[in-house]
Amino acid sequence: KILDRNIHTLIEHKLDNDYFYLTLQTSDSQFKIEIDIFTGKISSMVCGQGYQGKLLNGLGIGSKMSEFTKADNNIGFDLDHSFFVRSPFDGLVIYAPVELVDRIYSATVDGKTIPDFKIETIEILSMDFAKEHFKDTLFIE
């Protein structure tokens, strides 16, 4: 499943038989891209630990979530999906560490300060994909 053994970071691929997506990712999971086999469109890109790209004011993987929410007051925790998104939704998804999700959920519901964490995983969803899969939750007006 490795496409090219001569490049520094190996690229792996797999076909998803349930949803018909081609996934290409680095072997260390720093970067992953999912492509709809039928349309050829990118449905999502996921960046993990080790990825050096930045999103906003130099913030990205490794930044504290509190710094990110301070820099962008349109981002918040989505209770339907248990991840952070901007409002209005623009495709950006920031995942909290699994062990903190319940505490963040409770703090959000109770209107308390959420536990801080370093951002480890960011996903950017195509708007077409998001509208198809999350139209009843992320796109409510």
C-alpha cells in the first residue's frame, strides 16, 4: 500500500469500500487527504502532530486551544459532534483529545471555562461534503 518508497515521508493509500473514498496519508499521520472516488473532489484534509502549517496568526498544531479561541471568537465547541468549529461553519474542525471531550462538553453546557489543551488534530472539510453529511446540524440558521 505504499505508493513511493523513495520519498522521505512514505505515502500510504487505502480504499474505503463503504463510502467510496480514497485516503492518502503519510505513514506518520501528519497529513491525510480523502478523495471522493466518483467525483474526484477532496472531501477532507486532516493534519496531525508534526504538521507545520498554521491556520490563524501563527496558530495551529501544538498551539493551546485557549489561544486559538482568544484569537478567533467565532470558534466554539459543537455539542452535536463534540469538536470545535467556527460559526458560521467554514469547514474547519478542531478535535479535542478524547480524554477531555466529556469535560469540555460538560463545561460548555454549564457555561464554564473549558479545559485547555494543545491542538493535536485539525480537519478541513469540503463544504460540499459537510453540507451532505452535516446539513441538519452545522448549517442551521
